[in-house]
Amino acid sequence: MVSLQEVLVANDFVVKTTPNGKEGLKILTVESIDLVFIGAEMAGKSGYHTCKAIKSNPGMRGTPVIFMISNDELIFVKEIYESGGDDYITKPFVWGELLMKARIHLELKYSREMSRNMNQILEAKVAQRTYELEESLKKLGEAKKELELLSIAKSEFLNLISHEIRTPLNGIMGSLALIGRYQYTEEVNRYFSLLDTSVKRLEKFSNTILEASTLRLKGEKALRKIEIDIVSVIQQAIDECAKKFSEKGIDIVLQNDAVNSSLKGDHKFLLKSFSAVLDNSLKFSPKEGKVEIKISNEADGFLKVTIADNGKGFSKIAMDNIYKPLSNLEAHFDQNTGMGLHLAKLVVDAHSGFISAGNREPKGALIQIVLPIKH
């Protein structure tokens, strides 16, 4: 039988479990937890006390709490809400419904936090404008501060857009999952397939914006660093896009010359970074082409990864704007948003690394990623 933890992990949630409410409260006081499920084994007075303790703590008050109960316990719904619970779900669980409720409560939590942050930014900007008028001799320094605030506001705005997209998306995806249970004609199935592809594409775009915004705001603090092997991360990225490369007849050649390819980093973000670069090479490589990946150790404790293709290479315009978000230039950019390489740079920067792009002879594009392996 599939457990709640397995379902959440399979849908990209990071999960922590505790045997009782006391241990759960300890975790909440030392870690940033976005959502709490109170299971059937904690239902009743113990669960209500735990929920009240969460909601009475100013630092945890905004954390959504969802109770998991049996149908026999529906008579206690009033107690759930009186204790501060945000929602409940009954057994037997419909995983699609559970995930939808989880995402909706997360979106509401993030939206409230976003509103507070935006108010702080606007207040800071008003104060800054007033200060500039009073301190005209410090215009240059104040202009720099204003640019920093605008950069944060831009990230917050992109984050808000992402959440506003994801909220209706959750409803669409849930409805599609329910509709998909029934049998239809081939023509109707084709329309459902087109709709499913479009929704997944929009979801990918929303996720990329959210991740890029998170990295812009938090930088290295957004990472969950563990000991990882870059070779295995790159191999995983290759495996995930192998079918697309095969359909285009493109060979991927991986050459590992590194003696030490282990470092502390965020597996999820690094995987997305290398996947974005590979996807970029795929889009602009000719049929029957080749993409070469070389991994090597550099001096001073660095690891270098070079990804080269034999496409037409970067144009001058592309080189001038290559890492800018939401670009749509004619070469080596995501065909829709231009967010892929922008996210890759944010990931590498957060790992205190370097990314560079250029062309090679006689033709083709070249992207190098250098990461520190010293702890």
C-alpha cells in the first residue's frame, strides 16, 4: 500500500516524519516547515493540542495544518477548525485530492508571505525616495540601493506570477486526472493529450520561474547541500533527455577525466542546471550531430564540465544577452522563455561556481561550468 510519504516524495515534496506531536513541534522550532499533516494516529486530543501549539506560536502561525481522519471522525470537524486546523481529508485517501489541497494551502501561504514582502519592499522604496531628496549629495550611492531594491521587487514579482499561474493550474491538472479515468473517442483523446501537453509545459515554465526567483532572493541559502557525485548527476541528466536526443539522431559522448568529482551541492538544482544546458544543445544541434561532455579537475580544487555541440554557435546578440531571463533570441535559447540558461547561471552562482559560453572551431557552441570541490 502506498504511503503518504511516498506520494509526497514522488511529487517533489521534501518530507519529514515524526512519531508524535511533541517531536513534530521540536522540528518546527528549528527548521522551516511549509506544511503539516496530522495523521490518524495523532487524531483526537493529542492532534488538537499539537495544532493549537503550532497556531499559538508567532513563528509557526502561518504554517498550514491538514488533518487526516476516518469517516467516523467527521463529527469532530468542528474541533479541527477550533484548534486552528486549516483543512482535513478523509480515508480512503484520493491522492490527487490530497495533493491538490496541499498545493492550494501552500500557494495561499506563499501568497500571504509575498504580500508582506511586497509591502516591505514598497515601504523601503518610499523611504529611499525621501532619503534621496534630502541627501542630494549621495545620489550615486542611493541609486545603487534603489537598483538592489528593484532587483528584489523583480524577483518577488516573478515569484508572484508563478504562484498565480500555479493556483489555477492545480485545478486544471486535478480535473484532467479525473477526466482521464474515462474512455473517449480517439479524437477526444487527442484533444486531451494536447491539453495535457500544454498544461505540463505551462507547469514547467511556472516551476522554472519559481526556482529562479527563489535563487535570486536567497542565493546559497536556497540550496540543500549534500555530498554528491557530479558524474552521476550529469549521467542522470543525459538519461532523462536520451529519448529526445535519439529521436534527432544526436550522439552524446561523455568523457570523464576527473580523479575527484565529488562535491557538496544541491542535487535537484544542479540536475536542472545541466539539463538546461543539454536541452539547449539539443535544440540547436543538427540532425545526426554530436554533443560532447568532458569532465576534468582544475587547479585550486575546482571541477570543470565542458558541454560542446556542432550547431551554428552563438551569435553576437545571443552572447550579449545569454543569461538574461525571458529573452527570446534566435540562437541557443529556450524557444519559449529563455529561462533555462538563466536558471543554470543562478544555480552555478549559488554554488560559488562560474559559467561561461562561447563558440568553438570550426563550428558549434561551448558552455563551461566550473564548480568548487573543496568543502
